[in-house]
Amino acid sequence: MPLLERVQQALEANNKNSCKTLHQFASFGDTEAVKSLVENHPDGKIDINIVAPRSKNTALHCALIFKQQGFIIDYLISKGADINAFNCKGYNPITYAIIHCRPGTQALQKILHSRPSLSTITFFKGRFEGLTIVDVARQHKNEEAVRILQKVASSLSTDKLDEKDEMKYEGGSSNATEKIINNRGYCQEVGISDKGKEVCPICNFKVKYPVKMSFIEFNQKQAEKEYYNRNKESSTKDIYIQRKYMDQFMTQNNGEAYKKLCQIEFHGVANMQKLRKEISESYSILHAVQDSVDTLRGTHRPTSSDDMKGILTIDNVFLIDLCSGKSLTAAIFGALFTKENNNHVLAVDRLRPHMVPHFLSYESSQYLSRDIFDDIFFKELEQEVYRQTVNEGRTAVLVGCHLCGILSERAIEFFDKIPFIEILILSPCCLPKLSKGNHNFLNKKIQCAEESYIAWSEYLKKMVASSCASDDTAALRSYRDEEMHSPKNSIITAVRKKL
């Protein structure tokens, strides 16, 4: 098919969306089509750096995502493709060249040939905040990229900057350090470390330190100030100022758990966003765990000053944190209790192992990077639950904190089919997509998001009740925890009778 006809057909198929068509041709590595579209478009030349509305990807991003390393990269760069552009996920072209374009380093070398100074950058914001570009290559286990970046960096003079980078000086550091920051989202260092950054002794990456966890009390006061000063009639922003769980966390064991999580080794969770919200959710779950364990074991706690303060005392528990993310719940659980409590944590998520916090490799914790809908994982979980309960004598507790959609149903399925899991703690989040299964609760007349969430929670509670009817479940309850910093604050707990 003639080139112009092929380009015209692609435009018509995309409703004359030039951006989408350009990005498709770039993804395919179709240099001739890209050239024709850019230089011979009926409406005039197309901006080579036009971005997709949602992803903010440029044509260069798209080509690199699809592992293109040939002439398409040369053409895009020659036409002025922005090699510094960040998309909505915090990636720029050089990071995509490192992550996707392998085996081989042609794309990386072409970018570096265009801008050698990129080999010495340190990101000061976004997804790779605090990391050098070499750190990014190491994190993604691209040793060939590491070697090339180091070679290019060593050939540069450390006191000479590329004029194209539009750099500006930022000094005043207390340890005689200086950095040159550009307006593209990263900085070029001059023999020194960033202000407010320290090197983690475990991963050797530069991370924000002191960690954000150190400032939660300050953030709480700021939220309270904003809450009481706001114009309630015009404000639509939800501001949560409940501090019960945060205070419990900061004071239990004389604050030792809080101090522990403020250490640099815990930066993976201690630098998370919305920490007050995350703490309120994790503590809500852990209180539900303690109440359910007490119900299972028939423990009757006398009212004491510790109980009034919300002090948690959990022991001999195997906690399974399903779809854990970076698992602040597991971090708090591990920090609150010592080896004498004989607890163990299993965190499960699809994050790659090198991306999870360091504490998940400790003796009392483990992490599995798994798809929970995989049948192989079901067998794996069943075997580990048996080992922890029968061999180690622990009580298996399955926790799902703010599980989205059908993930909640999968958690209930695990509880139903693995009898050695004696306790289920479930906090549902968003509703499932309409395409995912047949959910009867959707037949009700729902007026608002709040009613939808309540109906979804009731549906899940009934699902737990029906799945466990044959076991004569000892206790099944649901409630709303108003101390949680979220409108989606339902907690469903189920406790099996002892086998």
C-alpha cells in the first residue's frame, strides 16, 4: 500500500486524531510513516512532542516502551523530541530506554549521544526522587546500562555543564554541598549529596531523610488548623482530623515502634504519601485482629488503663496481608511486637520484590510477589498456612485492607477454602466493575456513592456468611470505623470455631 494512503487510513481509523496516530506509528517503529505524518500532514506539521492527554507520553516515550532502538529513535531525536519529558507516571525517555530497551543499549546510547550530561543526573522529584540515573539502572538490574552510564559520566568534566540543560545554582548546604538543578525534574550534582537526602545502608540509594513519618504530628496540626479555619459552606475537600489511632501508635511501648519506623531503613513505608490516612487504616485493621483473636481464644480482657489507651497485645499470630502494597500494616505489626510474641507476617502483592520495603525480608516477615488469582498461588498459600498453624502453632489471620472490587471476593474464597485460616478481616474499597461477575446488590436502587458502598459491604458480609455456613462460624460482624480517614470504612470480621 502506498505510504500516503497508509497514513491516511490510520488517521481515519483514529478519527483523525494525529496524536494517537503518531504514537502508534512510533510504537511500531515505522519511521517512514512517522516522517510522512509529521512533515506532510494536511493541517500542517505536527509537533513531535505532542503528548497523549491522559498518559502524557510523547512519541519518544511510546517508541521506547515498545523496545524500539532503530531508526525511529534517531529520527525523533533529530526532529527535536524532548528527551527530558516526564509522563504522568514519572518516567522520562532515558528511564524507559533503561527499563524496556533490552537486550541491547542502542536507544540509551543514542539518547546519551544527544545529551551526555544525562549520565550524571539525580532526580529530585517524581517516581525516582533521590535516585541517580545509575541507581535506576541498578534497580532494574540493567548492568550493561550501568556500565555505559558510568563510562559516559567519567568522560565528562564535573565542573562543566551542558548549556542545553538550562541549569541554575542552588547552594547554602550545611555540609559544603552544592547542586545544580534544572527545570526538567532532576539535578546534576557537583561532587556532593542532596540536601535532605541520606544513603540507605541497605539499598545504597539516596532517600528522603528524615522520613515523612517524622512529621506526622506536624501534619496533624496543619490538618486541624485547615479544618477549623475552612469555609465549610464553600469547601468540598474532605479533611480528616481524627487522631486516636495515630496517638496510640506514637505512644505504645513508649513510642518505640514509632521511633523504629522513623529510621532510614524503613524509608519504603515511612516516605509514603498520606501517612496519617494509612496509619488510621492499619490500626483499624489491627484492632479488628486483636478483637477477633480474643473471640477465637475466649479471652476476656479486664478493663484496664492499657485497654483504655488502645494498647495492642497480639501474639502467636500468622498475619497474611493480602494485596499489601508496601504494607504499612505489616510494618506496624512487626514494629509493635518482639520475637517473644511469636508472630509472623506474610505480605502478598504484585510488586516486584526489589520494590518492596526492606523490613519484608526480616526473619519474622516474608513477601511473595504473586497474582492472587493464580491457582498456583492458592496451593502455595494453603501449604504455608498449614505449616504456620500446624507446625508453628500460630493462628492464621487473613487481612484484606481496602481491597478493590473482586479482590474482596477472592479473599473470602481463600477463607472459605482454606480451613486452617481461622480469622478473616476484610475492609472493602471500591465496587467491582460491571463487567466483573454478576452482583445482585447492583439491582437495588442506588442513589449515591455512599449507598453503593454500603450495599457492596452488605453483599460481601452475606457472601462470608453463606460460604462459612457449613463451618458454623462462631462470630460474624460488620461495623463502620469512624476513626479511619476514609468514607470507605467498613470492617467485616469472621471467626471460625476452633477445629
